Amino acid sequence: MRALRLAVRLPSARVALAVLGVVVVLMAVGEWLAPYDPLHQDTTAILAGPSAEHWLGTDYVGRDVLSRLLAGSRLSVIAAAEAVGLGLLLGVLPGLASVYLGRVFEWLSLRVMDGLMALPFIIFAIAVAALLGNGLHQAMFAVGVLLAPTFYRVTRAAAGGLRQAQYVEAATLFGATRWRIVRTHVWQKVLPTVVVTTATAMAGALLVVSSLTFLGIGVQPPAPTWGGMLASDLGYLSQRPFGPLAPALLIIVTVAALNALADAITVDPATSTKEAHDAVRR
Amino acid sequence: MTAALEADGVEVWLGRRATSRILDGVGLTAPAGQIVGLIGETGSGKTTLARAIAGLAPLHAGAVRVDGVPVSGLRGAELRRFRRTGRVQYVFQDPLRSLDPDLTVAESVAEGLAVRGDGRAADRRTAAVAALRLVGLDPALGDRLPGQISGGQRQRVTLARALAVGPRVLLLDEPVSALDAANRNHVLRVLDRLRRERELAIVLITHDLGSLAGVADRIVVLHHGRVVEEGPATQVLLAPEHPYTQRLIASVPSIDGPRPIYARSTT
């Protein structure tokens, strides 16, 4: 936790948090801020450039780009958060358990994660869509399941290094249960690593939502998402060259903010000191 | 009279083959109120023996009894229940690594009490303060993190943490090796007082023979995982019988050349 608190002192982390705060606000109220119905088609203004009426122009069927971006924030971020949340749940808990629940669980969970890591992403997503139906939740389920090994590995690595820590042995000698040891001594050390992985996974998931939408898996048109808008705008580059700029910028800025936040807290918790953060700052 | 700590025929193997044997039938007895010095060169098995006694290293053979009660066969909930009595405590060699960097000194010292659910947080804090005082530390240090106090203070904090749960047997792994002379003498005086006041059985592991002089009642010499000599401290230090012990004592550096360590005892 100290690493997290110290990270917030860094200017880069503050900027990142501010950006992410704006994204959260957009997510919450973007739909109501939209000046037009994001699905309304104005056939008299197809592929129009920025104007006083349409600040970011219109798309290939005359829909207001700004309205679609604002309205699409929630779906884009929620989709990414859903996938990362599932990955966290399926990765962090088994990762901790693999260190403290004995060899049988360790072996089994390792083989399951190895199996998941061997699955080709796109084929798995298509298979899930074919099995469970093509929709946002199904696609995010596929992404979440495939994110789990990443969380599992980092959690296991961070917790495994603490298994033989002398303060853990001291707690063992006091008769502490494994749960208490994890709660008191391990979780705080593992948390910064998990937070960093979450931030980078969120960034990755945002891009994955975009690529899946590009392939027609997940969010279905005409529902707006940042990735979906980027994909559709790319098809009209010759008529509206600046079209993909706005959704691309939103994705890039959000991903960059998440990565900056992750960077700010990438300090070994065992040595997380103000000096270490000063070194990062330099 | 039953000794507070008895270890018989302790064998510890690193692997499955006999060649991986680290301790070979080691015995150790520590009566209440006595300090037993455990000496030997690096790699002789001192730390492994202490860890085996504490239950941190698995025994291949042998038995450990505390107050006559066999404890080496305890497993699972039974072992946890015994550990919560706090009767056997271990003070690690490296105080920085043995204190959680995220817990304050007071939280670390009170951890054993919290584990066994003694009193409320405020009571445990009071107990932690008392334990810090016992080892001569300012209770105000309780709010600091381990990284914010000196090495000598950290060593005393680990001692306070072990003492807070009221142990019968205290295993100390090189507790003064990283300390300067003043801190070393202070810790040794605290140990000397505790064994008298609390009837503690103390096993003091060290390669610094000077720290045993005047403090240890008995000395056990370990060499290649076997006890090669054992006896009253004065006898082992002044008139060692085994050639290894003689070499060990003769190798203690001195300005005037090698001489019995006991002759230049500390204060």
C-alpha cells in the first residue's frame, strides 16, 4: 500500500489519475452529455467535417462523432473492466492459492494456466462466441479467461517469493493460519504488482475490445464503442482522413494514462522508499 | 528435573539421499534459566539445528521435547495450537529481513499476541510497549517502520517480538553478530537478565566466541552436522578437548596472538 501511496506523489501518476478521472466521468455521464442521439443518422451530412453543429464531424451514415464517442465511453470501458475483472478473479485467487494450498492445487492450477496460455486468442474468442452467442459479455468472458494466466503468474511469482520470508516464518511460529499470513504479510506486497498488471491489462483490454469489434465479435453495430468507431472510420480514410483521429486519441490517451499509472507504482514493495520513487522521478 | 528443551538424535536431510544429511544425530539440552551456546564454523549446521527445533526445518529422524512434551510429531491444527502458546521462539539472524517492512515496530512486536487473540488492540499495544522496554528500547519507536530504525534497534525489536508471547525456550541465531560492541553487550546483558528473571532456556548460536564468555552456562560445539564437544562454558573455552574445538578457539583473532578467549572476557 505504501508503494501506491508514494506513487500518487509523482506528477505523472497525478496526471494519469486526472485523465482516468475524466474517463470515468465520461463513462458515467457521457451518454447525457452527448449533443445528439448517437444512433441518429443525418443523411444530409454524411462524412462531414468539424463544424459548429458537429464539433467532430459526422461518420459514414451521418451520425455525430462526438455523441458517439461520449455515448461509447461506457461500453468501451465497461467491456474492458469486465474482462480485466474476470481475469483478476480467475488469476489472482488461484495464484495466491497455488503458493499456500499445497502441491496438488499448485500442480493442477499450473497445468490449467499453461493450457489457457496455449490457446490462440482469436480462435478462442470465436469459439466462445459460437458456443455462447455473439455479444459483449461473451467476448469479454473470452478475453477475461485468457487474461487470467497473466494475473496468475504475476501473483504467484510475487507471493512465492514471500513464502520463505523470515517475517512469514516468524508469523508461522506464532501459529498464524495461512489466511492470516496472506492477509497480513503477503497481500500488501503482492498488491502493487497486481495493480500494475491491472493497469496494463486494462490498456490491453481496451485495444482488444477494439480489435474484436473490428472482427465483428463482441459489441454489435450500431452500438458505439471507441474501437468500433476507429474500425469503421478507417474504411473512409480517403473521404475523411482525420476521421479515426478522435477515437484513436481517446484510446491512446486512456492507455497511456493507465501505463503511466502502472509505471509510477512499479517499484519493488520490499524496497519501496521515497528514495526509490525519487529515482523514478529523476 | 526435566529440561525446558531436549532434542535427541536430530537428523535433517536436504534431499532423499543420505549424502544430503546436514545434521547427523545431534542432541541438545537446555535447562530452564540457562544459556547454551551453540558454536561451530559456517555450514556446521547451527542454524539448521535451531530451525529444526523450532519446527521450521523438517526432521528426518529424532525428537524434540519442550518441558518433556514431544512436539516434533505435531502437525496441522495441533501444531498451530502449540505454537500459539509461544513456548518456543526463534530470533532470526537478519533483523531487517525478519521484520515485515510494512508493519510498524509495535505491530510486529504484538503480532504473536494478535495471532492467539490476546486482548484488544490497545492491550496488545500496551504489551508491545512493555516488551520494547524490556529490551531497553524507547516505546516511541513503536510507531516507526523497520526501515526507520538502526540495525541494533531492529535486533532488539526481534527479541522483543519473541519475548512478548512469553516463551519458555528462546532460540537466538547470531543475535549479536551484526552489532557494535555497545549494542552487543547490551543485548547480552538483557539475555542474561531474562534467563534469571524469567527462567528462560536460551540457545545462543554464534561464531563469535567472545559473546559467549561470561554469559553461556554450557557450550555445544557442532562440526559437519555432529556434536564434537559439549560441556560447561569455562571447560570448553579454557580447556577444549576436541581438536576441532581447539582449532576453533585458537582461530579467534587477537592483537597479542591466539590465546584462550575466556581470558579476554567482555565486561
